[in-house]
Amino acid sequence: MNNLISKLSLLQLCFFLVLSVVGIQSSWATRCLEGQKATSTFNISTATNTTHTTSVTPIQVTSSNQSAGSLLWQSPVYSTTLTCYDDYATNSTEKAYLYLDDATKSLATAFRSTNLIIGINFNGTEYPIDSLTENKINTGFTAINKQTNSSTAKSNCTLIGRTSGSCSDPQTITISYSLYIKSRGSGSNFTSSAQTYQVFQLDGEGGRNANGNFQEKVSNVNVTYIECITSLNTQNVDLGSYYSYQDTNTILRRTPFTINVTTTGKDCAKYPFLGKFTSTQRYDSTTLTATETGMKNVVGIKIYPQGETQEIPLDTNFDFGSSNGSTLSKNFEAGVLFFSKPAVAGTFSSTLNYEVYFK
């Protein structure tokens, strides 16, 4: 009976030892803190981790931007300077990585069954956060660099409050990135949430540092789904006839025209619209010019809201009005001017493109 008890105790002890081994991280070495390298001694164990949180501006999803890959929102490009330290005194060289999502994959889990996908643009490459396995981006930077001089290695440890051991040289790096949300093309509607999600943590090769590191987070993903289809039609506007002896650099005539947009869907009358004019024959920020040789940069056209004196800038959003549920209309005037006296006679033309979408 006593022998049986001994065997059971031994088996139980081995079981606990195995569990302990599973719970140990293989190595942590890199602690990355925002800012330049410290100039005086500090205790890295109590150093404050920096978190940057981006609040997403409201997103409107319509039939026109639900196709896969349509960009719905993008943050500014952020540029962050960080210094990475060897807080576990490994005196090794490690590269810097962006570990996407958090350890439990909260961000991927929240979005992966929906018709939205969130990601990060780093060095011109988009990285969607859509995997439930670990995903990391090699930044191309060295986080910490092995120091072969024992005195310097000890000084590196002293700098961060380590009383013993040899520490790698800290490295200061600057990373630039932006965040985005795109349409997936399929999936259920995303339920708006005030929750904050971790986008990435900057760390070394050994994995996520248990003591923390710089993190980028995103919050307040607020999405409105709108049922409305817009149909835009092209039209020609006759600007009339002019004489070469007429004045230069003054509006010679303003010709009225109307843009009509057909709207279909139960939500069309609920929201105001924005418009934007663009042209491949742009002369300056408010003027387009003629296509024809001899008339290009001689004839100019400016677009005005009906009855107003201030022209509408190209490539700039302006209020387009509201739909009555089936039609959206806005009146404009096209003003013609000469930059210089035309040297030839004949017709001239130019192309004005317009876009209309929800405000």
C-alpha cells in the first residue's frame, strides 16, 4: 500500500513540472519605449509603456463601396521614434518586429466574419489583420545590438537599472505607418463598438515582452450601413461663342447647367451628399483649360454654384444637397475667360468629372 502511494505522488509531481515548463516564455530581451535613448540612469522595470490610440471617424457603407478592397477609412501616417533596450540582459542582437493584434487575437476575431477588414500599411505594403495565428512584420530595423566590450555591456545594464549582467547596445528607430479599414466584399454587417483593440506591439524576436512595449491601438469603430444607389449621367454644356478681341483674365460669360443624380433606396433621403469636381485638363486649383492645341492654357473655365461669386475649387469636397428620395439635383454656372488673346479660331472643349457620395 505504501509503494502505491509513492508512485502516485511521483506521477503527480511530474505532471506539475510539465505544466510549469509549458508556461515559461523562451526568451524576452527587448523593451521598446517611445523617445530617444535615455541620457541618465532609470529603472526600466518601472518605466511607463506608451500607447497611441486612434479613434476612427464614422464610416458609411453603401452599395457603391461594398465591393472587396474598397477603402472606407484611413488614418494619417504616423511616425514614431522609439528606443529598444535589453531589459533581460541577454547581450544578443535582435531585430524589431510589429506583432499584429494582441495575444488573444481580439481584433481578428471581432472583424473576420464581418464585411470589414482592418489592417496596417507599413513601408508601402498592406497587412490585413485577419489571422488567428501569430503574425508579425519585420521592420528591417535592429532593436538591440550585441556588445562585445564587457565594460560597455555592463554600462548598458547600469543605464536601465540592472545591477548585474551584460546588456546589448540600445537602438533608436523611427517607424512610419498608417491604419486602414476596407470592405471585405462579403460577410455580416459589423456591429459598431466603442471597444479599444490593439493593432500591434513593437517587440524583438523573442516574442511579446511580458513587461510591455509600445502599442498602437484603435477605438470607436462606428459604421452606418446605407441602402442607396446613385446613378450619375454625363451631359454636354454649350458654353457659347466668343471673340478673340474680348478682355483677358475676366469672366466673359457664365452659362448655367444642372447636374441630376438618380437615387434609389430607402435611405437616400436620410443623408446629405457631398460632391467633387476633377479634371485631367486642370490649369490651377480652381480652373480647367481647353483640350485642343492652340487653346490649351489660353482658354479657362471656372465652376460656380448658381448665383454665387466664389468659384468651386477642383479636387475639393463641397455640399451637394439632399435627395428627395429619387433625384438629387444641383445648379451650377460655368464661367469662361481668356488667359491671353486666342491666336486661332475654332471650337474648344474640356472635360469636367464629378463625384457624388454621402456626407
